Amino acid sequence: MKKYCILIIAGFMAALSGCQSGNQTNALDLEVLEQTDSVFSASGWTWATFDIDVPVNGPQVLVDSVMALINKEVHHMCEISAESFERPEGCGYVAYSEQEMFTNDGTRLLSHYLEKYKQLIKDSVSCTLDFELKMEAQTARFVTFGLECLHCGASCGSYKSYYTYDKSDGHQIKEMISHDNLMRFFKDYPEYRSYIDDGPGDEFINFDYGFLDDNFSIAVMGYDNHFGLLSVPYDEIFPYLSPDAQALVEL
């Protein structure tokens, strides 16, 4: 009977340990809340659309890093949307600094900004602006947000940016690959070279990089004011990555 009780207790402790371990693993995941809204101009022909994933749970240092990014980019988008409107003193419209607008309230971040900017955007927007800031990948080691912005007026343009964060301490991987190493990669893998050979030339192309679940994504910008995406397997790009970036890749 004594041994039986010991086995029951041992089984209970093992189950409890398993639950705690599972909770610890889940606690490392960044949970986000999608928030969307559109602001139409007085004419109804032009508008600004926001679609963002806002962190509402996860490791605090990671939440803080991503919230800083989202505040910065949403503030920037609001200012761009309303930049054509002259804001003289006494008109009732003001320019808010990023520090004044910063919020940690993830459940209503977008409404926090639009409460201040919505009327100004309505009165001033003169083109179509689509703004998406979405969580595109999450593994045990990193989380990646992608920013896409499309603006159309007399002409259309778009761009793509990536932001990859180390989940262990929340820092953003600033340099994933140097320009020299990228050019060396294109030389060693000529099948990818056409992505820039067919363009306006290396000196006129900008690149941005992101870690996705199963590939390294390169946003190539410089083609008629729009971007193209190039996906590269990790096992091919790994030797060319920075040490900081290599630490996040599981081959």
C-alpha cells in the first residue's frame, strides 16, 4: 500500500511537472490581437487603411520591443496620412510627437491613435494608403513582423520591411546579412542572381530581410516603385548570415 501511494504521488508530481513545463513553453509565445480600421476622406474616393497585429501576451521584454515598433510605425503612418494638411496654430489640428502618442494598451492601440488622428486624416488624405503590420512567423527562437505599405495617388508605390526579434531577450536582429555577403551569395548561387540582374542595377536596389518559419525572405525594392520577394532555404543562406542571425536558425 505504501509503495502504491508513492507511485500515485510520483505520477501526480510528474503530471504537474509536465503541466508546468508546457505552461513555460506556451509563455514564450507572443500572442497578438488583430486590429483594423479605415479612414475615408470627405470625398469618399480616398482612404487610409490600418491592419496591425498588436501583442497582448507573452514574455514582457518581447512585448515591450514589439510595442515600441508598432507605436513608431503607426505614428509614422498617421503623420504620413495627414502630412498634406497644413496645421497652423489655432486650426484645431496639431502634430503629436511619438512620445506623446505612445501607449502600452495593446487591446486598443489603434483606436488610441485614431481618436487623435481620424478627423485630421479625413480632412487631408489625398491618396489611397494601405498599411499592414503583421506577425508573419514565430518559432521557439524568434518572431518576425512584416510591414507592407501601399500608396496610390497619381502613381502607385509599395514597400516591404521585416523586423525579427530574438525571443530569448527581445532584441531586434539589426544586421542579418551584410551587403558584401549578400553579393557573395548571389555569386555562389547564380540561380538567384536574376532577381537583381534584371533590375536597375545594384546601386539602385534596396534589400530588407526577414526570418520566416522555413525560409529566409529577401524584400527586393527598386522595381518601378514596388517590391518583390525572394525566398531562400536556410541551408543555402546560413553561411552568409551574421553570427547574431545564425544563432536563431535551426538547420
